[in-house]
Amino acid sequence: MEILTWAFLGGVFGSALMDITETIAAMRGITSWVNVQWVCPSPAIICSED
């Protein structure tokens, strides 16, 4: 059980760090080329490129 707790906390910390670094990069004009249209609103919905 302890390994699952550490894995969960590592995932939360990693995603927060990723958001912080991407925000700083965006403020400096560096983008990740991810478009909002490419992100599905839900995994149950199949995205199309319409």
C-alpha cells in the first residue's frame, strides 16, 4: 500500500511541476503546440477532427 501512496503523490507532484514549468514557458513565448481542439472533453467521447 505504501508504494501506491508514493506513486500517487509522485504523480500529483509531477503534474503540478509540469503545469508550473509550462506556464513559465508560455509567459516567455514558448508554447507546446497543443491546441484545445485536440483535447477530448471526456475519455468516453471519441474526438473527431471536424
